[in-house]
Amino acid sequence: MPKPSDRTTKRRRTFKRLPGGKTVKRVKGKMKGKARCGKCGAELHGIPRDTRKLSKSEKTVNRPYGGHYCSRCLREKIKEKIKSLGERLAQVAQESQHPPTS
């Protein structure tokens, strides 16, 4: 009987053939969960579970915040950045037109 911590579906099971010809079931380590978006928690596409033997370009998505935000949240974040940048530029332009008198 496996111990209670081995009876979860997260643990990977493999079959091992012993020298006597008997086949036994072995419980390996836990499988990693799927990569999730940091904002909404949606599953990230293109990010593999096991990244130990992969190069950096294979581990992540090649875009800003790749591997941290889903494309929908990233689109919103970029729009917010552009909007705040536009507001700051408008404020600077307005201050330069009307310099304070002292």
C-alpha cells in the first residue's frame, strides 16, 4: 500500500522491470503545474512543464513579459502604459506653454 502522499494524481507513476522478471509500479516526483498568468490566472500557451534541459529560448515566449502574462492581459498592460505616457506628455506640454510666474 503506498503512503498517503503517493496516492495523489500529481505524482507520476512508472513501471519498472526487476531482474527477476517481475514488474513493479514506482511513484516518481510530482509533476509541475502548468504555467499561469500572473494577473488573471489563465494557462500560458507555449511554456513547457519540464524546462530543465531546454535552452532559454525554448522555455519562454519571446515578447515583453513573456511567460508571466497571457496575451490578453499583456495587451491591457501595454494600453495602460501608453495611456499613462500620453497623459504625462500632455502634462509636460501644458506646463511648458504656461510657465509659472514668480
